[in-house]
Amino acid sequence: MTDPTGVPDIVLNDGRAIPQIGFGVWRLDDGQSPEVVGAALAAGYRSVDTAAIYGNEAGVGRALRSGPVPRQDVFLTTKLWNDRQGFDTTLRAFDESLERLGLDGVDLYLIHWPCPDRDAYVDTWRALIRLKADGRAGSIGVSNFAAEHLERIVEETGVVPAVNQIELHPRFQQRRLRQVHARFGIVTEAWSPLGQAKALDDPTLMAVAARHGRSVAQVILRWHVETGCVAIPKSANPARIAENIDLFGFRLTAEDHAAIAGLDRADGRIGPDPLTFS
């Protein structure tokens, strides 16, 4: 992929690669998606993350088909929503996502939540394995899976997800789950990498940002990069879109990392609990 910003790729366990900084489109209106995603592509993003439940796949697809960057240079992720889990329903839902996107394939397809109460995520994973084998999904992975869910799908299918996209930010660092990912060779991808802006006024992060002459958002995203995660910040503001990818002219110190490590909190989760959400 061509990348003018210096964003590195991370190699997945299937041999393909994903840019370490992507553009998230959660809560982005379908009508504004072509303009905003187009602005992100113009700013240098080469990865876009959407989902069926976001209601903006059509707008994202328009941006990719008509935007400033060739489709083959953009890594596109979308996700299966909970009510479509199951082998056959997953295959149909994937077709519907492609129809909305106006594309013939995606680079990464994820199960959005495990929904353990439904007990369908193993069959759903088998459908994703089929989609990859058919060449319609370049890579396959999961989102919001806990260790027990990962272990079950690997044990029952023998196929390890390329990615687990999870809530991850300075106040919820998911160290134990990241250790499981490392054991399996799964890439950790952070959603809400800025903690939905709740950490932007944190005094510790503000002090780190001041030392580097950077914004708090840049410090947090740089922390994700240096800890080996993929991050997908979202913004509709052109200045912040550009700022969020301008991360490669500075490095955090060991002291910075120690200070950020101290922000982790047991009650830091913002989103739903994957063990109960359905």
C-alpha cells in the first residue's frame, strides 16, 4: 500500500498486513461519510473501519469508489452484527454488506461481538473461514472476544483470528487479554483508542503532551503505536483527522510509558461487557 504519512503496517498471522493507524466511522452519518472518509484518505489514512450496525457502509463504499485514493490502496474492515450470527445468516449478511459497500470484497471481516448467550459464535466463525477460503474476505477476525471465546473458536476450528478489536485506551489497558493475543499471534486493535475523549483532560497525559509539544490525543495514539496495537481514531473534524495521523515525528520515553501504565483502572471500561452483551 502507498502511505504518505509513514504509518507502519503490522503483519497479520495470515501473512497480510494492516496499517497501524486507521480511520473509524462509528456514529458517522451515512450521508456525510463520503466527504469525511474522503478527507481522511486525503490526509493519508489507508485503513477504514466500518460495520453493518453503523449504518454507513453505503457512504463508506462511495468514498472508496470515488475518493482520492485507489480502492486497492485502502484496507477496509467491516463487521457482522449480533442478530445475524449463525453459519448461513452470516454468509447472507456478508453479501448484504458488500451490496451496500458496492464492492466485491473486504480486507478484513470481523464478528462484532461474541454474544455468548446466543451460543452461535463458533458457527459464525466457520462462516468467516468459508469467506476467507473463497477469497471474498482477505483476512478474518473478531471483535470484543474474551480469552475464553478465543480459545473456544481456535480449539473447535483450528483457525486463529488475525485480529481481535477490543476496547483499549489508557484507562482500560487490557494487559491480560493482550497477553492471550500474543500467545496466539493475534493482532490487538483498539476501538475508542482515545477513551471517547474522556482521557483528554487527564493531568498525567497533559504533562506528557506538554513535554513533547504534542496534543494529548497524539500522545495516546503514539502510545498505541509503540505498544504494538492497531488504533482506529474517529473524528469528523478535518484538523483533528490530520492531527491524529501525525504521530511519527516523536517518541515516548520509558518514563512516559510508566506514567501511562499507571492510569489503568479496573473500572475503566466504557463500553458493554463482552461476557454479557448480546
